[in-house]
Amino acid sequence: MEAVLDYLKNNRERFVRELCDYVRFPSVSAQPQHRTDLVKCAEWLVNHCRGIGLETTLYPTAGHPVVVAKTPRKAGKKKPHFMVYGHYDVQPPEPLELWKTPPFEPRIEGTSLFARGSSDNKGQNLAHLKAVEAYLKTGTELPCDLTFVIEGEEEVGSKHLAQFLQQHRKELDVESVVVSDTGMPSKKFPALTYALRGILAVEVRLDGPSRDLHSGIYGGTVDNPAMALCQLIGKLRDKNGRVAVPGFYDDVEKLSAYERKEFKRIPMSEGEYKKLMGVSKLFGEKGFTPFEQRAARPTVEINGLTSGYQGDGSKTIVPAWARAKLTFRLVPNQNPTKVRAAIFKQLKKLCPPTVRMTITAGHGGEPYIVSPTSPLAKAALKTLKEAFRREPILIREGGSIPIVTQFKKILGADTLLLGLALPDDNAHSPNEKFDLDCFEKGILMSTHLWQELPKAVSAS
Amino acid sequence: MEAVLDYLKNNRERFVRELCDYVRFPSVSAQPQHRTDLVKCAEWLVNHCRGIGLETTLYPTAGHPVVVAKTPRKAGKKKPHFMVYGHYDVQPPEPLELWKTPPFEPRIEGTSLFARGSSDNKGQNLAHLKAVEAYLKTGTELPCDLTFVIEGEEEVGSKHLAQFLQQHRKELDVESVVVSDTGMPSKKFPALTYALRGILAVEVRLDGPSRDLHSGIYGGTVDNPAMALCQLIGKLRDKNGRVAVPGFYDDVEKLSAYERKEFKRIPMSEGEYKKLMGVSKLFGEKGFTPFEQRAARPTVEINGLTSGYQGDGSKTIVPAWARAKLTFRLVPNQNPTKVRAAIFKQLKKLCPPTVRMTITAGHGGEPYIVSPTSPLAKAALKTLKEAFRREPILIREGGSIPIVTQFKKILGADTLLLGLALPDDNAHSPNEKFDLDCFEKGILMSTHLWQELPKAVSAS
């Protein structure tokens, strides 16, 4: 192990340079104009994995390709097998004017590396690759077999990964999946995430008159689709911050006393949290703390509103249409399909006959929860402590990694969520950054992980 | 008069070509990038008026310049003096993708000339210029003095015209103002408009978190500005189509039985009206017909909504801010200043403490109403009948020409609204057009007007 740890120390600066190369690709999966950039990014990754010594294949899908990289297998010797999952696609960088420097031109300031995708998720998956590189390049034997699966559609709902997993089920006979795509409360609190929220995206479009109308000449005789949309969507959340859809909460699992106690351990005051959000007053479901609300309670959010004239000055029209992009976050044991039906029913019930409604369901992902006290979880907690030299914390997270439930369903494997992101990493926001200490400690954690996880498998 | 009428006949085609030249200028007053185009359009108009034989001056303002063109005055002879008002600025052409051909490349199909500004208002003010040209070029004496005032800020609230009128009050000692910037129900129903709605533009912006936030990681703990906006703005209109602002209707004048009867003369069925709007169901204030609603009842309209991610696919964020552009239409005797105070008060009352609201008042214009039975109005109805060879109709219109109340206040003159637009002209919509029959008959009407109006002045 000493050779491995020395290798990490000696190559630290190159690792950062490589991360810079990785984040330069504008691999925005939501935007069709970036299709080629995703392919280029995937090809860079393939070459990088091959350089490390991994047996690497680029698998095309109907969407963006999947990179699969395996540690060389020793014939005849059956080792515990783990999968490391990550994604090379990133969120759209808009609004561009809010970035201090261009989103795809990495900039280092202190220990922060600023770039879209630096934290979510390129920096985190590269950390695992660097740990394995240290084993392979120093000729140190890995006590386990590893398969990296790095996809390009996580930010658009991992549309084609389930099919990929099904096709490769046999070779992915893994003990567990390791994913670093979540966060930790601070560098002093490395974390194991044992639950995630699910997601359901819904787009609602209302069409009114056949064209934008002069609001003076015609205003007052036809419904205004933007007004109808405001009134419709506004009814989806009540004044107590609850989703106002009948049946929505039917399957929501109650938080246990133990969990509510663990939430209280999170080392952040409400004042600090408000400061982090940039608001003077919080708003959320009554009866829950912000940390419970964001991680363990469902919500409805408008992600975008579009209607009529948006330029300078005014344009006196009744717009022909209006659109809202919504996402609902779900918690155990809500089922996206069942919830979707309830939402569609309510939208149809609320929609007035004076506009034509089109509802489009986007990506959906089930909420996820696993035991935080299994031997593998305990082994993971041990490596976190070793790498960060701090007592780790058990947390639930508000984000969604829909594919995690697929790992369970298709591969039969639980997932260890060992996130390296910090709360102020600005994932999905302008000026996303990744902390280079987290990068370094993440590499170290991954290095120890491949020692500890096989032991836990043997012991159990 | 024969020479004048012959001149009109012989130059008809050139007049259309000149209108094409006029509409080629993208003189969009709301958009700063078109500032130079407005100046170019005004300069074209100045040269055109000079070519006709008018004494023309371009007056700069703090905004876009005003074109003033006068018929040559005969020394010592005092004639009745009339002002013709028009505007050379146009509405923004967006959304561009809905135009069959580019908005500033005129296209003639049948009797329709398609281009932004063709109907609102270039075609209509050019008609008056062509009538005067016929007098001047044939050496026919005009029984009155005329002053054309053609401004470049009508579509943005005529911000600097009041000041201009004040500065030029003495030379604008007119009997009446003639404006063709309204409509007629059909070519068979030429119309005199005796009332207009007023307008009040208000922009509401709600700011929430200091940046777009990841809606998974943070959603449920801070207010979503787009949701807050929907709930806030949605409360401004009740289910009966009434503006839900306390005090809003306090000063609204009741429609008289005579007026409601005149509204019934409008030669269009509700079915035809629905077809014109492109909707299967109308929506408006209960207790009023659509023609009353659009012309004689106040309303609130959302002109535009903006928030968060609007591109392809989805972006899972809590947007940092949301904005609604609103216009209220006002009717006699509502006062924009008083109404604005009521609206601001209600918005402030409704705004939750979890977002920061910025309200910006845009342009405002008072509603307008004059007697439809004055000698001048009767003379105007006579010329309409002569030009169109149909019995004219008396109407109220839903649009706002705020400057009309300024003519009354500053110049002490009533306005004759002799609109040449048809209901399907798509003013403020994509594929705006002007009917060339209306253009021709409008020129004819104007020609007769300068015979009849002076007589009415002498008689009264």
C-alpha cells in the first residue's frame, strides 16, 4: 500500500490537470447541440481509462454512449466484484451571464476548481479512477475486481442505462455499487448517504388563442394562457408548503425518531443554511426542519416558466401559450407512476375549459433507502474516517440518482453513496466548483475502499 | 376636387410601393437595438413629407424623434386648423418563427399587405399623407390648415410626446385632432370610435435564493420564486373574470342602455368572434358580451412570464427569480394613478415574506370618451359614408391611445378616431397585415374630410 500512497502523493498535480481536461468538454446532455461534445468527452474518458490500464469499451446507446472500464481480471481467481458508477454528462450552464468565468474553462482559486461538471460528477468519478490507477501503475494487487460504468445521461434521467444494465447483467454480478455523486455537510463531516429522494418531471403547456393577440383590442374576451397557468400551477402547493395533489402523500413513510435525531447532528445552523441559500427567510413544509424538508420530504418545484413577451420594455399581448416545467421530488415509499397518475388527474381537474392543456411526463426516478448498518456500510464508514480523519455522519439526501434503484432491481446490488461534494459546490447553479481537498481525500478513500470492502464481503 | 380624385386614381400603385418602403424599417421602439432604425425611418418620413410639399421638421426628444409636417400656410388668411396624429414606431415582431415571411419584408397577397407596422400604424398615417399630397400636387386649395404629428414612441407609451405638445402648444391651436389608429368591424362597417380603454403596465419580479439552486438538494426549504409568482399573480383575476384588486372598479362608469344597444349592431356573431380568436370557448367578465368586454370593461392581462430554465429538456433547479409583465386596461372614469396605487397595495399585501418583490410601473394612459354626436363627429361620419359607401357605425374600442387624453388636456382638442384596421389585421401579432382597399378608401376618406370638417367648424 505504501507504493500506492506514494504514487498518489507524487502525481497529485497531474491529477488536477487531468480533471481540468475532463471538465473542458461541454457535455450537456439536455441540449441537442452538444451531442458531439458528449461523444468527444466519452472518447477522452475511454482513452484515459486505457492509459490507466483498464480494459475499456465505449457502448453506444440510443442516447449518449456508456463508458465501461474493467480492471484486468486474473484467470481462475474469483475475487469480490464491485462496480463504480459515475456520469460524464453535466447540467446546462445557463444562465451564462452569472458565471464569473466561462463554465467550461476551469479556473482554480484557493482549493476550488470552478467549472460546470467539476463537482457533479466529473471530479468525483475521476477520483475513483485515480485510486485504481495508483494500484495498477505500481503493480499493487487489488483485492477485488472493479468495473467502472460511466454514463452520459444522468442529468436527463439515465434513459438508456436500465437497458444497458439488463444487457450486461451477467458481467455485472457485483457485490455492491459505489457511487460518489452526493455530498457531505462539510470537510469535517465525511458522509455516507443511505437515502435519496426520487423525481418526477412534468411539463404543462396551456394553449389559448391561435396567435398572440393585441391585449387592448381583444383582452378580456379570451382566457389568458399565462394567467390560466399561474392559477393552475399555483394551486399545486398549499400555504403550508405541502403538495396539493389528492393522494400525493398516501405512501410517504414516516421519519423515525432515530432519523430525526441523526438529522439534528448536521453541523449547520438555520442561520448558516439561510446564508448558504441567499435568502432572509426559509419556506418549507410545516412541522419539519429544513434538513428534513430537503432530504426526507417530497416537494413540487417550478424549474422554468415561459410565456409571451420576455424582451425589453413591454408588448401588449394576450400570449398564445404558456408553459411550466415542473419537478416533483419523491421520498420512500412513493411510486413515481402512481404519483404521476395523481398529478395528471389533478391537473386535468383544475384545468379550465378555456385553454387546451398538454401534459408531458419527463424523467422519473424512484426514491431510495438502504440499511446504514450493513457490513459494507460499516466498511465504507471506516474508509471515510481513514481518508478524512474525522467521524463520518449518516445522511439522507434530497437529490435523486434514479439509477440507484435500477442497480437494486436489475443487478440486485445495494449502493454505497460516498459523496465528495460540499454544500457550496453550486451543483446545477452558476459557478459550480469542486474542492481539491475533497478530490485528494476522495482518491484516498477510494484507495482504502478496495481494501475494506472485500474484507466485509468475506466476513459476511 | 376632380383633379384630386384623378390624382389618387393615377398614383394608386406608387402609393402602395411607398407604403412598402415605409414598412421596411424595423422601427421597434421597445427594443434598444433598433434605435438607429427609428431615426432612419423618421428621416425617410421627413424626406417623404418634403417631397409632398409639406414644411417638415424632425424634432429630437429624449427618446425617438417626432416628425412634424405642415401644409404651406397662406399669409393673412386664417383657416380652420386640424392636426393629424400617427406613429411610425411598431410593436416587436417576436415570435419571429410564426411569421410566414419576414416581418420587415412586405408581401402582398390578394388585397393584403403583410408586414409589421403595415396596419399599426404606418399604412393608416400614410393614407392621410397621400390625401394631402393629392391636394398639393394638383394645386387644389385646402379649406383648412393641417399639421401632421407623427411620433416614434406610441408603442412604448408616448413617453415624450406630452412634453413636445406642451412646447408646441401655440402652433398646435387646432380645432380637432384626427387619428387613424383604431379599427372597423369589417369593410362594410366603417367606424367612428368614440371611446378607448386606458392602460397601465406593471412588471412584477420576485427574487428568491441568490442563485439558481439544485432542486433536489435544496428544494423544499426555500420558496420557489416561480411558484410564489404564480400564486401571487393568479390572485389578480377571480373566477368571474374580474380584476381582484380592492377598489379597482370604484370609478368604472356604467354602460348606458344606448351603448349596449349600439354594441349589438356589431356585425359579428359569437361564433365568428371565437373563430377570429382561434379559441373554442371564450372567457371574460360575467354579465357582459365579448364586444362589451373587450371595449368597455377593464381587464388584467399577463403579457409575458419569465423564470428559470426554458430550453430543451429539463434543468432541475429552484430558479433565483421570476417575472411577470402585466397590463391592465382601464375604462372611463378609471384613473391610472389611483388604480396603480390600488394594484401596488394589493401586490404588497399578497406578496409572501419569503421572496423579495420589485414592482415597476410602466406606461399608463387614461381611458377616453367623447360625444359621438358633435358637429365634427357628424361630419366625420359623413366622409366615412362617402368613402366606403356604407352606413358607418359608432364604436368603443379596447385598445389604448394614451396620447388622445393628452390632446384634450394640453391642446384642448377632442380627437376623431377614424380607424382603418380590420379585425384580422393581426396588430401586435405575427403576420400583421393592412388591407389595401382600406388604404385606398382611407385616402379617399381623408380627402373628403378636409372638405367637411372646416364646414362643421364654421357651422358650429
